[in-house]
Amino acid sequence: MSQPNHSQNKSMRSSSVVKPILVGAGIALLAISFFVFGVDNPHPEWGKYWMIRPLIITPLAGALGGAFYAFMEYQASRGFNRTIAILLSIVVYFVGLWLGTVLGLAGTMWN
């Protein structure tokens, strides 16, 4: 009798968690880049490196939304209603993206 190889299953699960995190962060980075790089003449009181904060905080919020999606996908595989899991993931992602955008742009464009 042969033993199943559990190391392959573990790597498949960890890669399935990383993918939604990277996708969530990438979408958030594209969304905030639209606002940040669209500013032609920033106000002098914003500072020289004003765009660093939104370009870090918003993708982090998107990554957390992607992690929540991965968690809900795991819960759906364990018996939770898949439709509710996806809808809840979408709502949480957009709320997190909005909050990340507000936190990132606070004091500059969001005043």
C-alpha cells in the first residue's frame, strides 16, 4: 500500500491563496494609479513624496480583500453556500478598496 503525497496538496493550497492576494493587490494598484498619476500639478503642501502612501496602502487593502476571497473560497469548499461566499467576497473587497483609497489619499486628494 502506498502513502499519498501530502506535500503536493499543501503547495497547491498555498499557491491558491497567493493568487487571489496578488490579483486583489494588482486591481487596487491599477485603481489608485489612475488617481495618483492623473495629478498634473500637486499642491505644494502635500509634500514631495505624497504619492507613496496611496501607492502602498491601497494595494495592501486590495491584498486583504483577496485574502478574504481565498478564505471564503476555502469555506465554500467545506460546505458554505458558494453564491453567498462570492457575493460577500465582492462586497468586502470593494468596501476594503474604498477604505484603502480613503486612507491612502487622506490629507492630499481626499480632503
